[in-house]
Amino acid sequence: MLEAMREKFESLFDVKPEVSAFAPGRINLIGEHTDYNGGYVFPAAIELGTYGLAVKREDKLVRLYSNNFETVGMISFDLEHLDFHKEHDWANYPKGVIKYLVEAFSEINQGFDILVEGNIPNGASLSSSASIELLTGWLVKQLFNLNLERLELIKIGQRTENQFMGVNSGIMDQFIIGMGKAEHAILLDTATLDYEYVPAKFGDYVISIMNTNKRRSLTESKYNERRSECESALSSLQQKLNIESLGELTMEQFEKHQMLIKDDVKRKRAKHAVSENERTKLAYQALSVNDFEKFGHLLNDSHASLKDDYEVTGIELDTLAETAQQVEGVLGARMTGAGFAGCAIALVHKNQIQALEDEVSNKYIEKIGYEPSFYHVGISDGVKII
């Protein structure tokens, strides 16, 4: 891919690139919608991701081109005008990162050209937006030799998502894409940003990614609504409890005080946040001692909670996960990512991968009317120069 990208870069910009980088996508093994509730998440970076090439210019112009959105064409703006523009489409993600980098680093005093190409399926909930955010930051870091720490870039990526794009997401996606390590997942405490690398080795089992092939746009989803419901539930609990986030509660504490939340829906949202946080810690313990069956049961319980209490699954994700759960050799399956569409994951015996794909595809086509896609990819390092 890189050789073809270099040729395209020279034909587009009439100059050779100076730097090249790769930022992975991610899956979250378990711990969904806990990151903005001060809880634990358990993500891993994957080998699917976004590649980028860049070169400095002599003027203040920034030009961005994506091989994935060729019909959009070249997006151009200068360093003095870094506001969100709807017509700039996908380029608003890198533009937001550039804006906050320019504010933080006076060294960025000239423009640059960037070409990107990703192999993360669009709208698959594998975090293509955070991937391009951190890729952009890493390219600019190299171009201008910035003293930019990974954690600082991670926070700029989240700020882009929250303030520039208007999505009230947590820090998980940017964190794993910034800090990922090959063949390891990360147990991250989103309240403190303390983290631990955990070998993501499943013995004779592998993680299969199952894509609904239904496009989901996060900014148009009910993501912000769920966050608001959790904040309201937290506020109700704070009448009696001295807590800063739902992630501080055990299920026992929640059950004792849940009736402080008068609204049934908000109570269910909070129940998911608290129970999912406990499941994530239990999943970490199970993986640490190679108890893959227990890990699989927790995946199933997570999906049920996301379906019934958090209501972010939908017929496509339910069909994938619930069909997979019935396949021989599958220990567990759940939706991954924000939900509403995107992907599910299954922990499947390596000898049963074909059976999983066949059975899930047949049921999905029968129920939904078109095919899902499947990916089996390794666990990758975080953003890096290539």
C-alpha cells in the first residue's frame, strides 16, 4: 500500500513525502460506555488502521487528501483559519487536531500536505476517527520535531472529538491508539489514566470481528443522549453518595441506592455503567489466569446489558452476537464500540472460524437481507512512524 501511496503523493503534490506514519484502529474487548463514566475499559489496537504521508510547505496552506474519499477531492485551508466547516467532511478530524497543535506549539509556522489511506471499514465502530486524529498529530510531530508526548496527543485527539466534532466521547479510543502494544490489550482506569498491559493471548481461541455493514455516524447517534442520561443518574445518586462518577460504585452499592434515581430509563443506564465496570475488572482477572470460558461468559453478559439496559445494540448487532453465541466453539460474543451499528466480536476456537462465519452469515442474511463481513487481525502497536 505504501509504495502506491508514495506514487500518488508525488502525482498530487509534485514533491516526495518527508515522513510517513501508521495509526491503528481498535477493538474493545469489554468495558463499553464506561470510559465517560469514570470506569475501566479493556481495549486493544488492531492491525487495520490509517496510513499517512506528509511534507512541509513554504507557505501557510494545509492540503489534505484521502484515498478513501476521492470524490471529496483535495481539502485546503490555511493555518490562520482552522474552524470547523461541514463541507470539509472527513478532514474536520485532522483539522481539529491541527488547530489544537497550532495553539500549543509556535514551531508550527508553515503549512504542509498530507495524504491518508485507511483500511478500517467506514462506520465499523473500529475507531477510524481516533485513528486519523492520532495519525495527523504524529505526522505533524515529526514534520516540526515537536516535543509532543503521547498522552498530550491522546488528550488533543479527545478534545477534537468533544469540542471540535461535538461528540461527548471518553478517552478510550485515543488512548489505545496512542499507547497500544502488539499482542497486548490495555486495562485502563479512565478516572486516573492508570493502565496496565495485559497479554491478549487466548490459547486455541481467536477474536473474530463481525461487521454489520450498516453505516453508523457517531455524531448522529444517541451517544450524547446516553452520556447525558448517565450524568443525570449520577447527580441523583450524589444526593446521598460522595462520588464523582458511576465508575466508583460496586453493584452492591448501586442496588442499595438505585431508587434515588426516580427515572426508570436513567436507572437502567446507570445499572449498565456500574455492572459493565465490574465485568471489565472480572474479565481482566479471567484473562490473567487464562480462564477463557469465564471471559466468554462475561462477553455474553456485556452484550445483554448493552441490549437491555443501555439500549445501544439494534437488530443487526443482536443478530450477529446472539447467533455467534449459539455456534459450537464460541465462548462468548458481544457488540463492540459505541453501538447502534458497527461491529461485534466473538471469542471462537480456531477450528470453528469457518462454522462461525457460515452460521452467522446465513442467519444474518435471512434476517437482515445482506451479508456481514468478518476480519481476523492481529493486535498492533500504537501510532508509529513507518
